[in-house]
Amino acid sequence: MLRPKGSMIMIPRSYKKYLLSASMVFCLQLYWLVWTSRKLEINFSILKTDLSSKSLILPHTSNEIKTSLATEIIDQPSKIPIFYNLYVNPDNASDITRVRDLVSEQLAILATERYSPIFVQSIGQPMYVPNTMLLGHHPNGTEVLTLHSLWEFCQENYDKTVLYLHSKGSYHPRHENDPLRRFLTFGAVHGTSKQGNKIPDFCDVVSARFSPYPHPHTSGNMWLGRCDYLSKLFNPLEFAAKMEEVPRAPGLKRRFEYYLVGRKRFSAEHWVYSHPSVRPCDTYRGNFSCGYDNLPEQLVEKDFDSIEEAPRFPFKFYRPSDELKPWTGIVHRWEEYKVLYNETPTESWWGWKIEEWRKDFGQKWSMIKTKKNEP
């Protein structure tokens, strides 16, 4: 039917309401886009927020997330932030259910009244983790990415303590990874159990177990750390390459070359103990040194309530091999410190607690003590 010229189109009342609602939604969306674009023009390349006379810098995250992170830290100044490394196999879509359960169990160990917020660096297949803040997602990478975020945070927040955790077992679904992950998480979380919300003054790094053999490390690499100490360390992104400058041990069998001295993929767990000034502590009383042997079947709080300077046991407890002694003792440590930081240990160094090392070092120990006591 043709409409007479000059006549008006009659729109039903229900359509009018619909068009009005649609127009309002469109206007709101347009306003949001304009507001967001202007906000993103602000230079957030380095976000600095006053925090008890300190600054908070969290680079390599989106502008929106940086603002949220600053708010989270300011709102919870007495809590310890967590930097969490999440890996989900990108080649196995069905694996995400297993990893989600693993992560949920692990984070349930945290005491939320003491540990918050949780900052996540995600690697591999994306996976949503409730009640966390995503710093970034990477199709490929290692835990060094998360250690780098933690290290950058500590550069401007010297008075803070941080907790480092990762999804141990998400890459290799081996049965033995489950008890090790629980043990490491439980031990690190209890690093402040009797100290309010601070680690003891005599510690820089607290873990379930510090082992001096074959190189200073915590098997599985989860710990609490002081930012004033962590900020001294080499940039984690450059640390593995720097370790290649440490003189190679002549005669060392190739199969021992990397894990004995904390090189290549073993450099990530060696990093936190790499400075000669570190004061390591651990929390577990029981018979575990490193690897997977002698892990407790049950996690009982009383077994983790003793924070002590490490190493807490005689050197033989850590099962050193006489065959590998030249590359796992004090002489190699000394050379490594000089290459990495151009420093050597002081009289208070943790390594002097190991009697065998003092004997191996001979006169140098006496010289250090003499120099220390000179006027």
C-alpha cells in the first residue's frame, strides 16, 4: 500500500520505548569509549603511587591493571603480596581442568588475612583464576617472567615482603610433584607464623628447606623474601646469561654441568640465593633436603613452626658426593660471587656454618677473621 505524500510514519508505542532504550545504551557506550581513550592517553609507563614514603612501580602491565594494583597494595599495606607463576600446557586443551584443580588447592593454603593480593603471570594456555590479578599472558616463557615482575616491584618497595609461588606440576603431571608443591607452599606460607606478618629480622629468604648442595637453592623454588635484599639481585631476565660467565669447572661430566652449579634452566631456583649477603632461613624440622625423597606424607603445622637460620643441619645431611666436591663447595661459590656481583662473603656468610667448607678454604678463613678484627 502506497503512503500518501507528506504523511507521517506512525511508530507503535512499544517501538518508541525500544528505540529510546537503544539510544541511551549507544550514548553510554560512546561516552565510555571517549572516557577510556582519554584515560589511556595518560603516561602510565611508570606508575608511582605514594605508599608510606615509598613508591610502587609495576611495569609491563596494562594501564588499567596498574591502577588496580596500586589500589590493592595501598588498601592492604600490612599484607604480603604474592607473585604467582601459572603454566598451562598449550598443546593439551583437556589439561586445563587438572591445572585448575591444582591451582585451587594450592591457593587454598594461603591465609588471606596475611597474603594478598595475588599477581599472576600466565604462560601457555590462558586460564582464569578467581580472586587474582593478571599481570600478563605469554604464549611461551618460563617462571623468569614472574620473577622479573617480583624483582621490579622490589626495586621501588624496599620495605615490603613478597611471596613467590608457582603451579608446580602443571607442566609435568607426575605424581611426585603434588606432595612437593604442597610441602613448598605450606613451608613458605608459614615463614611468618610466629612473627606477625613479617619474616624474622635475621632472614632475607624463608622457604620450607634451603639446601647448600649441589648449589644454594630450594628444590621447587617457592619462598618468602625481603625486597631490600631481592632488589640487590641480578635482573632475572639476564641472570641465566650472566651465569654462563662463571668459569666452567674443568673435568666436570656433562650430565652434571647444569644442575650442579645452577645454570641454564636451573638458574631460576638458584637466583634468589645468588648474592653473598643472603641470609637464608627455613621452616621445616623434618628429614628432607632436596629433590623428592623424604617428603612428609602429612603437613602438620608444628613441623613448620621453627624458623631457623640455614643451613640448619650438618653438611652430610644434604648428601654431598665426594666425587663432585670440587664443584659444589666453597671455592666455586667464591668464584661465582666475584663474577656475578664483584663481591666476596663477609664473616657472617651462611657458608661458614659448614665445617667442611671452612677446612677446604684453609688460610683464607683465618685471613678474613683477622681483617675483620683489625682496628
